[in-house]
Amino acid sequence: MAYVYIHEEDLQAFIDSLKSFTSSNISELDSISRANTERDDPADIRDKVEWWALPHVRIGDLSLTADELQVRLNQAVEMNSNGITPMDGDLISYYLPDGVEDTPANVMIYNGEAVTNGAKDAEALQQASGSPDGVSEDGRTVEQVLDDMARYQDVPAYGDAVVTTFGGVDYYLDFVLNLQWHYNSVDKEGVLHVDRDGLDQAVDVLGRVLASATNSESTPEGHDSWSDAMYESVTVKGHRGRMSALNALLAADDAVYDTNTLVDLADQLEDLPFDGAAASSTPDSLQGWYDDDYGVRYDEGKALRGYSMDPLYGVTMAMGNNPEAAFKYLNPDGQMSNGQWVPGEQSKKRWELLTGREWDGEVGLDGFTAAMAGNSAMRGSDEADTAAAATWTVARSMEFAVDQVPFASYTEAMKENLSVVVANTADQGVKVAIGASPEELSLAGELDDDSLYTTLVYRLIDNENAAATITSAFTNAAMAEFPNIITPEQLEDKYEKVGCVYGYLDAIGSERLTDLKEASAAEKKAAEDAMGTVVSVLTTVVGAGVTGPAAKLAWSVGTTVTKPIMVDQLNPDDLPDVDVPGTGTPSSLEAQAYAEAVNRGLIADPEAFNSEYLQHAGSGEPYSWYTTNEDGATTFNLDNPPTDEQNKQIHYWADDISSEHDPEGAIRHANRGINTGVSRGQRLVQGGDGEGGKDGDITIKRD
């Protein structure tokens, strides 16, 4: 989001001066026009002084500018007087979303009109949900109102207006609790049916709206902050069922809550008792004879059926969308000492609390690992202290995930979250893949560093999204050292390192498939798909360095990721299907190495590009994937990744030219680099014979 800051008095003075200037000039022009008309245009200047003439147009432009500036100033004054937008000293501000053009119309839409529309939509949603026919006074259904709300769900002024119109956080949470009945139905036999997908979609919109409200400068009436309002709402006696609604809103997809709101709220919620009850056990009302926390004959009001009551679930889930909040919460204190991050006592105590508490047995660790993922993105910070602190927490996250969480307890969401943690340590992961150690992480788990790191990758690799995220990060990191290849030896070094990544991940995936022999067909299919994704992602990212960018799979050195790659959301051009080899090296990787050798000018003999080597054997038709430039140089333009036909054709070409037309041995260096790297990566995991089910230098903890 972006705020545009202006000085109210100075800008108003400028606008007034501009209006005075334009008014005076228009009066002068009108006076000249009248005099000229009365005298029958004696100097033939009519086209220069009438209303359509250029002077009038230019003065009109200035007048319009003054009006447009006044709109911006009025909106800033209105937003500031309502406490919605921030101030910076004497400067007030209006809001615009990132990427939205700063025009008067847009300024009004995302500021004053947002407040009006927010209040109107909040009223309509309450009317529609409470009316017998499910329609608001303006004729909209619940779903239609929610669709309209989704258009402005990330606008702070809109979110604040919605929550305010509901009457504050208490009533907003109560509305969510009541809304569940809109998505429930009972059949003729008295069986309850819940449209969970519909309810989830509604909660996602309302969660985004609440998140945007926390990003305004306004605070709920009667409270000093949004976090205080939320905490008090879910802890007041008789209404503690609201925790389920708050968790649902905090966990909404892509909801970005204010940083301080999340940190302060988590600091308060972490002290609340929780017994580890699963989300599926949450009823629609909290009533009973006795509870360890609520006492005898308790009635804690309505709850959101099937949603978590874990006090830390929702707030940590939200931290997955706000890396700064995750970092601040997980690293409250500490300092650098001798080049290393030393956590403070508060950080140590918080980590002990989080790793020792009872989490919701179904989704609790989804939240904790989301916060881990958010924090890991801060390893890319330009501030050394921040990057070091984030790295310390990343190491503790990995140790916890391997040493304290049984593999059987991993959910698919956990795997995807932890894949982000691994991806943000890709520089260290490549070290493991080549046989070195991830020493920068300073791991201290039950296993040696390489084995602990690899065990975590093993536990994640059967999830297709996690596999894509890790592979993309590792491959980008492996290639980062080789931005410009100018010798065959550099080509060999590059593809040896990429080969190590391929061999390492391939071996881990093979081990996972071996261990799934007794698993269900669905589990086996998921793992096989994930392994196909490993090969597809790796070759696509490598191809980006040969044929051009690979869309969402290649990123710059030093950047971090905040979310896993969602494979089913990628376009076919981002991640094409490739054939997965049963054994050996992917031929497409060799093809890409050959193409890079040509395009980098490492094969200089013109005879290597004789048309007889670059044509179909039968028809003599030239291959479609190469071009000869005006300077006589040849370029190989393979698809990314290469098609099966292109793979075969470029391998035919490489065999045909042999060393006679490749005296520097670029093809030989490429082949040797790939073969050496793949073999090394596989041996580290599977031992000298490369057979599945056996450990090499690295030991995998399989349970």
C-alpha cells in the first residue's frame, strides 16, 4: 500500500493562488474578447482570444489542476480527521493501493467513497443475513454483498468503515459466528449439512476486510489498539467461543494484518491455556458441566463449528502473510557477538514456550510453521542483524520440525510452509548437495547437520508444491555463481553443481518412493507427481538461463520467497510437462548445456554448424530450433524445457560434430559436469551403489 503525504496549509495556499491566477487571466481574456468583438476584430486576433483559443485552453488546464489538487487535499483532510490515514509531522495523507494511478477519481474511490461503501455494505450484509428471504434492503443476497466487499477488501478506509458499522470487533466476531447458520441446512431426516466451502469463502473476505482495518490509523472505540480489542473480545467471560471466529479471520488466505497488531496480539494470546483440542472437535456453542479452563456449568457462547480454538493458531497463520511480524514475534531480543547472533532471554523463553506447548492437533502446527516461513524470508534483509536473527530462528525451526515433530504428524500445509523455510536457505542446501555442510545455519539437532537438513527435505518432497519450491530455489542458487560462462571449464563447473542438485533431490525422492511401497495408491501418485515436478522445475529454471526467463520459477540472487509455489496455479508456459527418467540424468539438462555452449560461443568451428549436422536424416529438412545470424554466428533456440524431439536432435548433432569440430571440448565438459554432479548428489544420499533404501554419507530419519 502507499500513502501520499501533503501539507494541508501550504497546498491550500497554492491551490488558492492558482485559482486566483486562473480567474484573473480568464477575466482578462474575456475582456479582450468582448472589446475585440465590439470592434469587429480589427487585428484579426479572434482565433487567439475566444474560449476555444490556446490561451483559454491553457488557463483551463491550470484551473482543472487546481480542482484536482483540491479533491486530493479534501480527501486527505477527511481521512485524517477520521483517524484513518497516518500523519508524518505536519503532513497528512490519503491512500492508494500499489499500482493504482493517482487520479482524483481513484483518490475518492479508495478514501471517502471507500468509507461510504464500507458502511453501506456492512449494513446490507447484516440485513441480508438476518432477513427471512436472505436479501438486503437494496436487493442484494449475502453472496452478492460479499462479492462487492471483495473488491475493496484490502482498502484500510473501507475495512475500518465496515468494522465500525458493525459496532466494533465484538459484534464483528459475533456476526461471523452467526453467519455459519447461513451455510448450514438440515435435511428431512434431521441431518445437518454444512457448506464449508461457502463459509470459508465468506470468512476469507471478512478476514481480509478486518486485516485492512488494522492497517488504518484508526483504533476501535474504547480501545487503545486493534490487538487489545481482539484480545479483550475473545477473553471476556461468556464469549470465549469467539476465539474460533477470530482464528478463522486471522487465518484468511492472503490477509495481511498490521505488524504491531499481530505481534502484540500473539504476545497476549500466548499466555492463554489450551489443551490441544483439534479444530474438528469445536462445537457451535461452548456449554457444559465442567471444563478445566472455564469451570463448572460453563457457557462461553457460540463458537464456529470445526474451526480451531487454539489461541495461537490464527495469529501465527497471519504471520505467514507478514514476514516482519513473524520476525518480530519470534525474535523479540538479542544482539550480534563476534559475528554471530546471540538470542536474548525473551527470545529463548518464547522459543521454549512455542516448541513445548500443546498445539491444535489438526491445524496448530500449520500456524506455527507459517510463522516460521514468514520469518525465514527475513534472511534476505539488507540489515545484518536482522538476517542473522532470522537465520538463528530458521535453524531452530528445522531442528523442531525434525527432532520434535513425528513425520506422521506433518500436514500438507506444514510441508508447504516448511518448503519456504528450506527454499530461503537454498545457499546452504546447495552446499549439502555438493557434499559440504550448511555451516551458516549452525544446526544443533539430534542428527549431524547434513542429515538433519536432508531429513527435512525428505519429509517435504512428496508434496508437489513443496517440491517445486525447493527445487526452484536450489537450482537458482546453484546457477547464481555462473552468470557469464566464457570457457568450457566454467560450463562444466556450472552443470556439475546443477547436476549435484538434481542428483541429490532425485535420490531423496527415490528414497521417499521406496518407503511408500506399502502406502495407498493416492500417496504413491502424489509422490510420483512431485518427483516429476522436481525434474520439470529444475530443467525449466536452467533453461531460463539459456532461452530466457522462466516466469515464476526464476528469481534474482539474494531474494527470498514468502509463499510456496502452487503448481496448479502456474500456466503451462511457466511449468511444462516433461518426461521423468527412470534412472540416469535428464537428457533435457544435457540438451540445455549443449545449447548454452553454442550460444556462449564456446564452439567456434563453423563446420560444427554445417547444415548436414542440423537436418532431419530422411527429409533433409533443417531443424526448426536453430538460426544463423547476419554475422554468421549460430544460435540454438530450444523450447524450455526442450521437447523430446529437440532432445534427440541436439544429441544427434552433438554426436555428429564430435571432437573434430569441438576442439575445446565444450560438449565433453558439459557431459562430464552433469554426470559427475548427478552421481555425487545421488551417492551422498544412497551410497556408492546408488540403490534406494540405503544411506550414503547422509542418514535420513524416516519416522
